[in-house]
Amino acid sequence: MKAEQAVADVELRHEGRTVRLKALVDTGASKSVASKKLAEDLEAFIPLERPYELKTADEEGRLKIVGRCMVEVVFQGAEVPGGAVFEVAENLRREVQLVIGRTEIVSWDIVFTPDGPKPRKVPIEFEII
């Protein structure tokens, strides 16, 4: 794991289904991405008419984004108001089911501590200025 990455406990919910997992929190990721299997397990997969690719940090790596999923989120024990929408990749690395990227890191006001990433304030609050 790189210095700009950390792991956090996350709970995702959709229409009565719940999945608890460890998510990769990555300041280098411009998008937040869920695996297709995770989105399907939650029955939250919304296919895209026109899939697209995201470039990864690996020199020739590409993620094929095939849909989105909208879910309720509990990040490190704190509920995220309104939940979140994740891009869905059909080829995310097997050991990674969820990547939380910069947009959510900023909007959820996540800070990196010696004990791992945590929201700066609980409950999480959003600001429009």
C-alpha cells in the first residue's frame, strides 16, 4: 500500500441489503469505484449505455466503467448523508471491491490519522458555499 492510500471499514446498503467491507481510501484516485460484483450483490447496478475507461496508476492499466451504483454509506461508523454514487468497474482488482477517491475524501472531510482515515466531524455535514 502506498502512503496516499489507506483502508477503512465501510458499510454499504441498498433496499434491505447490506455489505460490510474494507475499502481502499486513495487520495490519488479521481473517481470512487465499486466492483461490478459488489454492485450486483447489493442489487444496485445501473448499467451505462456507453461504457468508458479510466486510466489507472499502472502504466498500461485501464478500468472499464460499465455502470454506476447509488447506495447508502456508513464510513468508519459515520453515516454519509444522502449516500453516494460509485462508478462500477467490471475489472477492478480482485482484492479490491471499493475505492474511495478524492471527491468523497474532500466532501466527507476525511482526515488521515495514525489509526486510519476518519471523518473530521461526526455526524458528517456538507457545506455549499
